[in-house]
Amino acid sequence: MATNVTEKDKTLQEVIDWCEQLEIEGLKLANALLSQRDMAAYGVVKGQINAYKKTANHCRSMLGDTGSMPSEVPNQSEDTK
């Protein structure tokens, strides 16, 4: 499991690269299926391609996201009115 932002970003980038590679392979297969007019298999592969694309985009949205914390908190002392 990633222990800091750098490791998290590295892991996310690895997942993005993997998804993009599978997307490329899927597009090649989809084109072959389309040329064979196998529309059922083509639809399945297009669905897989879409899932890889959405996963990569989601990972991209998390890159560098550290979950912002407020830099200052208000005084919560009991004496404060």
C-alpha cells in the first residue's frame, strides 16, 4: 500500500499505464471484430475499453490529491465566547 504522496502517485501512474495499454489492445481487437462483423463481441470489447478509460481517468483525478486539511483551526478553548 502506498505510504506517501509520491508512492501513491507512482502506484496510480502504474495503474493508468496498465489501463492505457489494455485500452490500446482492446481497440485493436475491436477493429478486428468490427471488420469480421461480429457485433456482439465488438460491443463487449467496447465496454471493456470504456471501463479501462474510466479507470485511468479516475486515477488521473487522484494524482497529487492529498486531501486538503485546514492550515489553521479556530480557537476551541472553553474561555472563548
